[in-house]
Amino acid sequence: MNVTVSLESIWNLIQSLSKDDQKWLADKVYEEIGQKKPRKELVFPHIPANRELSPEVMNMVADRLPVDIDIERETER
């Protein structure tokens, strides 16, 4: 049998519990969330150190410097 309960009703029920029971319930909810959402480990592809960059990539990241830039002053910063 499926029963629908509003979140407001659940909230009112939770507020009627003692602080210890609220803490126990919160711990159980966090435990359940932690079990259902396994953390995925980030995996980065291995890029060889001697890999040549394509001209398209170089154009995206390396461009001409503005004519009026003071390179020495910018390097000091």
C-alpha cells in the first residue's frame, strides 16, 4: 500500500521529537545519503610530456601581446 505524506506533515512530526531523537534521525538520514551517493574519484588522462600542441590549440592559448604592454613591469608584479 502506497501512502502519500506531505513534507510539512513530516516536518511537524520531526519537530515533536526530542532533541536526541532528532539527532538520531539526522544521523540516519546522512548515513543513508552517504550510502546512496558514492563519491566518484576524478581520473585525469595521462598526457605525455613531449606531446606537441596543435596550431589550433596554440592559437587559443598563446596570442600576440598587446603593443603597449610593458613586459618587465608585468613580470615584476
